[in-house]
Amino acid sequence: MDLEQNPFTHAIAAGQKQLGLWISFASAFAAEVTAPSGYDWALIDMEHSPNDYFSVLGQLQVFASSQTTAIVRPEWNDPVIVKRLLDMGVPGLLFPMIQTVEEAQKAVAATRYPPLGMRGVSGNTRANKFGRVGDYFAKVADETTVLLQIETASALDQAEDIAAVDGVSGIFFGPADIAADMGLLGKPMNDAVWNAIMPVARRLMDKGMPVGTLVSDPAFAARLLNDGFTFVACGSDTGLLAKASDALLAEVKGQLR
């Protein structure tokens, strides 16, 4: 049995636009609601949601039967966490709060087996179909998506060097944390935030590095993709439910006499 290709890894490398959805419900049942929608990728979040390994596993199983590639954001750039997620069969990772070249190198190393990295070896995991995938060790590094999240002004200054680390698949800009770092907490769509992000993003694009982000404005998401961003999440499952719940209540109340 051969290792399956990761469509998201190859799509962003080829510059194909990838539209995503943020997943925060920590529920396989909720994932079943969104998986048939047909997003190119979904971000299962462990940093800012109550997800644990078992809830992530259930969601991976749901998305595996869809056309959506599930990327997981671990709570930190920790090789032990990464090892466990990769053994569970996570196709790709979004590493939060990467500040330096050294942190970028550590993130990549956590996804590679020795001598190229520090990933511990187990021959019988969900990732290799419990020992059935004969070329797993040889091919998994090429298929695993490694995304690094830039979330501060300092990291923006070092973004080109961070992106140049061998094994990085893409750079993800975190506008909420960049805004907070700039003294604009709670204002991720402020012009000053995007005036800081866009020149860096364009320099990375010019070097052929895929760039992405999360925004909740559909028009702005489309604009970023049309302007050269490769992978953009255009909303979250929790945000969609909150907005729809509020809108439904307001609509009915508005018709009461």
C-alpha cells in the first residue's frame, strides 16, 4: 500500500487558490455538518478551542471521507505534540506564534524523522495505516504541509528569513495577534494592520512562497485570493452559527406586532 498524496500540499505549491474554513467546535458531529460543503481545507484548532487528541481524531475521520484536507493547529510549537498528531495521521500543521528562524527550524524538525529532524519513530500508527503503508517513511515529509504563523511586528520583520527555512510549505498571517501587538487589540481589519501585512506578503509571493490567513469578511477573503494569497479561511464554524442564530432571532422579532 502506497502513501496517498496530500492534495493541499501540492495545490499550494502549484499556486492553486485554496478556500478554507476554521473549525473550533471540537466535535466530530459538527464536522459532519461542514465537511460536505466542499472547502479545500479546514483548520482544526487546538490553540483557541477545547479540542484534545480524541476530538481531533474524530474530526480527522470525518474530513478523511470528504474532499477537504484537514490541517491542525497545535496549541504550541512542541515536538511532543507534533509527534502525536502526525502519528494520528494529521496531513498538515499550522504552527502558532513563530517568531524566529530558530523556531521555524524547530517546527520543521518536529515533522521530520532523523537524521533530518527529531520526530520519534513508530512503525504502527494510524498515519501509516498501522504498518500497511510501505513507503510512509520515505514519502511523508514531502506530503506533510508545514505552515508557520506570523503574529507580531517582529515576526513580520523576519518573515522572509523564516519562510526561507527548508521544509516550510507556506506562511500564514495572524491579523488578530498582529493587531494586538500594534496596540490595536480587537481590530484585525484595521488598515494599519493590513498595511503592515501586505508588503511582506507580496515579497513572499514574489519569491514563490504560498501565503495565507483567516478573515471573516467574504469579500475581503476573495480580494486576498485574487491579489495573490494562496490559502485563505473565510470564516469559522462557531462564527457562522453565532451570526445565523442572531440573524434568525432578529428576523422573527422584527415581524412581531
